Amino acid sequence: MKYVKEESSHECFPKMIRKMVNRNNKYRISLADRNLTLQSTQRMDAFILKFFGDWKKSSNGTLRSFTKSMKFFKKVRKIDIQSSYCASLKNGDLKTFGESLKRLVSLQSIMLDFHRGRSIRDVCLRTLGESIQRIISLQSVSLNFGGNIITDRGVKDLSRGLKRLICLRSITLNFESCLNITDASLKDLSRNIQRIGSLETLSLNLECCPQITNESLKDLSRCFKKLNSLQSIHLATIWGQNITGEGLNPLIEGLQRFSSRKFIRLDFYLQDDITDQYLDTLFDGLKRLKSLRFLSLDFFWNFTLTDEHLETLSERIKRLDSLRSVDIGLNL
């Protein structure tokens, strides 16, 4: 592609879109300009847009231009937008983008990464939920809202949209460091997700969500029991503080129904004081999971771990026969 003099990437964005369309959907483009990466597949069945950092004007302008150009994307089956750490994205443009998604009648996969953008609010989740529920062709949804200022209201509106996607096979939701969501969010999310009879893969990241307690794990357990088509689960949460053995037991009961042919991954970030009883409670529950394939235990912020605890940990891990991979994080 030729360089366009004195035009920023987001300003020449619509021109690039028109050029792709004018070449009968066979044009291949790849642009890397400072913080922006723009890619499309050869037949325009996928579109990838990435912009990083606090890109004050271009990130917002690029998303706005992308939204205006959506009329060209009616046959696109996959959209991947990554804008981590872009604090300058405006709520209004994100809302307009969500409303424009309904035009993509052939869309099968959507991946939106707004991790730590600090610009996502509940209104964006509501608009997104209202938009995607009309795209009945969607099979995969991956949404990263980690580190943004969202509340239970936004999660509730989003989950209402998800439950209407009758063809949905995969859901990935990242709420890491969303400090304002509570058990009410997980209750609404669990109640709505369990209605998706086609769902095969579910991934939830609840790291550093201080208001999530044992009640959320109980709601998730009831959800897992009703998802008969589910083949794979990935759950990341903090073990200790508000989540204890009282919440682990119901969670294990919900996961026990999975046969050895299915896949479970659990990531625990351990923050409590480590004792032998603490480890016994955790591993007595994990031993009951015949489909547990991957286990991650992060002790990075825990300063009570001793050599004796590591020996006990090693012995207990050996008894988990179904494990294929173990990841241990230590603060040395």
C-alpha cells in the first residue's frame, strides 16, 4: 500500500476500506503505523483492528471511521478489535460502534479487547447487548472489559443480550479488576448463560474482583449443571478473602458432572495465609474433578508460603491424576 502524505491513519481509513471493496473483495491489506495495525483477510471475511497506548486522537478517530465504514462489511464473519490501554476512547463512539454491529448479518465471531481502557461504562455494555442479540449467526463472543468502570447494571444488560444467541458456542468474558461488580452480576450472568443450549466453551476471569464472594460460585455451579452441551470451562478467581472452602464445594459439585473427555481449567490466585488445612481443603475438592486438565496456582502476593508448604503442595498435586499441566507462580 502506498504511503499517504500528511494524512494520519484514521483519516485515510475510509479510503482504504473503499479500495478493498472496489477490488471485488480480493484485496489484501496490512498496515502498521506507529500504534495502529489494520489487517483484513484475502476475501474480506475477517477484519482485525488494533491500536495501543493512550493514542489521544487516532484511537478515537480510527474507531469512528471504522464504524462509518461498517456498511461495507455486511458479509464479514469475524471482527477483532484490540484497543488495550486506550483511555481516550469516547463513550459516545463506543456506543455508536455497538449500534452499528447489527448491520453485520453474517457475523460469526466477535472479539473486543478494551482491557484497562478506563473508558467503558454501563451504557456501552447495554448497547452492545442490545446489538449482538440481533446477530443470530454469532457463534463466538470474546469480550475483555478488565480494569474498566462497569457495575452490575452493565453486566446484567450484556447477559440479557447473550441469552438470545441461539447459535452461540463460545463465550469468553474478562472482568479482571472490575472493582464495582458484585455477586448480583454473576447471578444475572449465570441465569442467562444457562439458557444457551448450544454453548460448548465458557471462560470467565474474575481476578481482583473484591466484591465477588462464595455466592457467585454457587450460582456458577447451578449454571454448569444445566449446560449439557458444555465441553470446556476456564475459571479464574481469587482463593481466599471473600472466596473460601464454603464456596469451593458447590463449585466442585457443579463441575463433577463433566466426564473425563471434557476440559476444565482453574486459575486460583491465593491471598490468604497458607496452612496445611488451607491446602487440604483446596485439593480435597480438586481431586474430585476427573476432567481437570490445567491448574494454575499463583502465590505471588502471598508471603506466608514456606518450604514445608511447597512439599505438601507437591505431594497433593501428584494425586491429581487427570492433570496435564500445572502452573505455579511464586514470589521468590
